[in-house]
Amino acid sequence: MPLPTSTTLSPLDPLRPVRKLTFLESEVRLKQARFQNRLVLNPTLDLKVYRFKAIIDFVVVRVFTHKTQFQWIQQELRTVLLRDSWVAPVNPGGGKEAEEFDIKIQEPGSTALVAAAVAAVGARRGERKTPQVREIEFSLDVYNRGGTDNKREQMVGLLQRTYYAATERWLDDLDMPRSTAAVASQPGSASATDYLQPEMGGRRESSLTIRPEPEEFRSPFLDGTMYLGEKDTSGMIRIQNKERDQQYPSKGSYKQLSPTQKRGRVEVTLKCPDLEDLGLRKLSDLENFKYTKLQKKFFQFMLPTFADPNHAKSSANRAVIGLEEKKRARIFLKSGLLALMRRDEVWEEYKGSARSEIRKVLRRNRRPIVRNRIGRGSTSTMIAYRALNKHIATAFRQLGEREQRAWFKVKNQDNEDLSN
């Protein structure tokens, strides 16, 4: 009873092509007890045709100056940076003067350049306190070396389906995995948002099965952005098929990327306390920051495993296990690991509540209670997507190396050399 091994990647825009993503079923070859008699769907996509790069999208720094206005902060930043930054006074007084300012530097090239720009502000406008890091957005970009749409979009579909985040980060409905897109071929059309999983747990209609069926799940839009986490909160994840840059929705303007510039992207925006957990409080903390620390918490990719029904003790059990594992595989292929994790988690919670009643009955009848300590559910039986994670680890290591070279320059060269 083989598992399904392929899925279609569908855009919201009906004029865009549908892609296909395929997997290969194989046995899990790990020795731990929880992986015995389990199967995994291995992606067939050749990762060698992709280039992986980790970057810093923007940095927000708070500076503590003498009383001044934002235009003078901008003036000092221009002595180092090639383009204007977003500058906002904190608690401004009359004439919009303030002693604290948040500075957002977009696509800085390096945090060393950010430090040089902030130092220029402090030299002319004063530095009453050490500059603080308020927000950073990190991104992983994946380029198809050949620049083909099909390969890029297959990678986007793979990232959407194998991204992993611990479920304790999902606090309420606004955190749940969802996908948003607009029909590009119909300018001005409203965007659509689909949550990948249906209602589960106590909010589910009593007439429905406890475990939702595959048909109740939704696929992420191939031409949109998949989100995990509430909008504008720290740790929110975005996975997108990036075909445009420098977008200004209010003006309706954007830069269309060339085939070789288009890419799959995973973004995470971190604020306090996530930055503090990483040891990033002061701007100077970035000089020796280990960027590989980001991967474990925010850029992990995993694969679910499935029980092999052929090892069941009876034909009836084989049929039941085979049917359920096929459903789990269909949900993974359709909606991804995050949706499957949520379904499995709710089911484990239900079984946990039911077990207490079962134990009471066994005790009344003086029957033994057997405790199976082998891991259950998605989380305990997932395996790392090692091939993909290896490329990502290299990308963040290379980001760290670039940053170290830039900080070396800032200590040994003039600011003018850094901006060239």
C-alpha cells in the first residue's frame, strides 16, 4: 500500500502555470526505536542546481543623541550611506526635536556599514548611550542557477512544505500558517488569504471527524506569500516566490526582477526579546555574532515520517494504519509539514484526554496498564531534511564570513571605502 508521492503546486492566478513536486518513498534508516518500521518521502528535486545565500534585509537601530531633528540625523547618515534611511524621532517635542531616534537601514550590505553610519551620527549629534539594536530582518534566498521559472517555483513549493517551526510559537489563530496572494494578471484585484489547516480541537464541529480529512486542508499559493506568526510580531516567517523588489503598494510601483534575480525566499523579522535571546542588544554585539545560530530556531527544514503498515500484526490493523498514513502523506504533500504537525498535535491531545478515562476503567477491572514510551506524533518522528539544511548552514556560515571581513575593513579603512 504505497504512499502518494507527488503534488501539484497551484498559483492563485489562473493564467500562471501549475507545477509539480515529486518525492520518493523509502525506509527510514535510523536506529532509534521511534524510527523503526517507518517510511519517509524524500524530495527528488536536485539541490545542486540552486544557489543559496543568506542576507540581512534591514537593521533598525535606536540612537541616543543630543536634542536635534530627524533631518540632521539623515544628513550625517548620508556621509556614509548611498541612499536615505528611514528615521523616526522617539517621543518628539516641539519642532519635532528629540533625543532618541530609530534608524532603519535597508539592505545595508553589512552591519559594519550600519555601525559606521551610526558612528557618524554620534560624532556630530552626540552619543548619550550605546546604540541599541531594535529589529533585524534576515533572509535566505534560493536562486535557480539556470534562471528557469519551473525550477524556482518547485523550490518555493518545497520550502513551503518542509519548513519547520516549534508549535509553541503558535499562540492563537493569527499565528497559524496561511497563504496570501493577488491575481497579478488582474491589476487592482483584492488579495486572498487561505489558512492551510481547518478548525481543529474544541472549536471543530461535533458532526465532523476529530482528525480533519485531507480535503479540508488548503495548499499555499505558489504565486503568493506563506506566513507563520502574527503580522508585525517578532519571529514572523514569510516564504515567498520573489519576482518583484522595491514594492510600494500605495504608489503601485515596483521593480520587476530579471530571471536570474528571481528567487525563492524565507524571511524572518526579529525584535526584542528574540534578539536578546540571541545575545543581540547593542549594535556592537553584531561584530562577533555567530549567524549560524539563526538556523536552529528560524531556518530549519524537516520531513515527516509515516508508519509502515506492512509491520502491523493483523490485516485489519494494516488496513487502518495504511489508510491513516496515506491521509497524513496527502496532507503533507498538499499543505506541508506545519499543517500536518498541527493535525497530529490535536490528535495526541485528544488521545491524552481519552487515556485518563481508559485508565480508570482498567483500574476498576484490575487490568494492567501498558505504557508505550516510544515517541508519537509528528514532532517525535520527524527527521531533518539534511541535504537542504546543509546548504542553508553553508549560506549562514558565508554570511558570517562576509560580516567578519566587513568589520575588519571598518576598523582599518575610511568610511568612503566601505560604501564603494
